[in-house]
Amino acid sequence: MSSKDQLILDTLFRDMVKFYSSSQTSLVTLDAIIESINDLECDDEMFAPQLKEVCSIITSSQPRMFPIDNLIILFEKELENNDYFKDKDLTTKKSGTIEIIKNLSTRLEHDMSELAKQGLEHIEDGDFIVLHAVEEPVELLIPEAKKMGKEFEVLILRQESVKTEQVVNVMEKNQIKYTVIPEWDLIHFFDKVNKLFIGAYAITTDGKFVSDSGTSNIVSECHIHQLPIYLFAPVLEITPTFSRDQNIYLKEESETAGGVNFTLISHSSDIVSLDLVDHIITDQGEVNQETIAEHCTV
């Protein structure tokens, strides 16, 4: 694949996480791979190279996206165990490969369900919870808590319009009481809110997590004001790689203000220390920062 095509796919990943959590984005990606395999027409000997190229593209994305990154590594291991169905015809290769992907999708869906169950223990009647982005707490936990009849309110910190609209839509759909404020206005609500819920794109074994731009400022401010911070993530988002290896995307845009042209620089994600997080909740329950590496799945 050309570098230009890689850039296009990287942009697609970054756009998708404006609408979905990284877990849901991973499921969408797996479904897309299945559709691509169904449509693939190639010589038998080209099947393995095609799959390897797809895997390389995904694990080289900017930024790296989990859980899909780990799922692709597990996918490749299964393909290697089956020698990429080397001596099979194309139809059998396709069906065997799709079965592996479906099993991975089932695993992630189960993990997401378990994460929601674990998270319910951390929502109580009367909570006023700060939310920031479209991640697991928004898609999974908050709606499930509402269905169970828990009474709480959320404070949505406004980001770019697309992400904020998605968070608001989830609240509206589930009839959850909410208030929207600019990120910088949080200082006026620390006497009202009692928890911050956040998600991640990845948790790295050097004691960091990768999340939406702006997360670092919000987490730091909440930490200073001793607001309990809860990070929700399936264990498939835990990676043995370090934060410096997460391919954070640097965007440069031409801007004009007052007749002056300048370049605006921004990064796709924040890297935040787990030292600022009070509770790390996974599908396997609450885990300690010191034991993060023990939960790596690849």
C-alpha cells in the first residue's frame, strides 16, 4: 500500500472514533474486514499476502488504535497456526479466516458486556458524573445504568461539535439528564460533580494511557480538585508497548486571523499518566496500575 493510501485509512480511523468508542470502532473494522474477504478475488497464493498487508496497515495506523491493534495481532497468530490455510482452496481459506474474525468479534462483544457489568458498581443514585468523549462509559455504562433504574445526572464537557453531538444523542436516546458546558468552565462545577468517567484508546505498560485530545487537561484539573477519576477500558486495550510508540498523529493546518497567515499544530490524542487515575476498571474488574502488564493479552 502506498503512503498516501495509508494516510487515507489513518484519517478514516480518526474520523470513526468521533462517532464510536475505540471498542465499537474495532467491531466495525472487523466487520469491514469480513466484507472485504467475501469480496476478494485473487489467486490462491496471493491470499496470505493480502491478509498480511491489511494487518500491517491497521497496526501501523496513526494513532495506534486498540482494541483492534491487539485483535489483529491475535488474528495473525491464528492465521499462522493454520499456516494461512496454505493447502486449501480460496473458498475454504475465506471461510476459515472469517470464522477466526467472528470469534474475535464475539470475544470483544463479551468483554464489552462484562465491562458494563463491572462499571455498574461505580454508579450510584445521586451521582453527577463528568463525561468528556464518545468512549465506553458513554456507549456502554451510562445507558445500562439508566436501564437499571439508577438516578443520576451527567455533565458533558463540550469538544468538537461531532463528538459532543454523539454524546448528547446517547443521553437523549436513553432519557438521561445532562448539562453541556465548555471544557474550561468545569472549574465552576467542582462543588456539584462527584466523579469523572473517561475511556482510552490504549493503556500502555509504562504507566500511561492514550485518550482524546483535551483529556490531559481535564484529568489534571480533576486530580487537583480531588475529584475521583475512573478509567474504563477492556483488557484488550492494554498493550505491552510504550506510550512513545503509539504513533500520535500531528496535524498541521493553515489558518488566517486578522490578515495574518499561520500554521495551527494539533495532536490526535493525549498521553496521560495513570498516576492521576483513582480507579482502572476493566471487564475483569478493577486492576492496579502496578499490575497492568499482567493483563496484556498479546
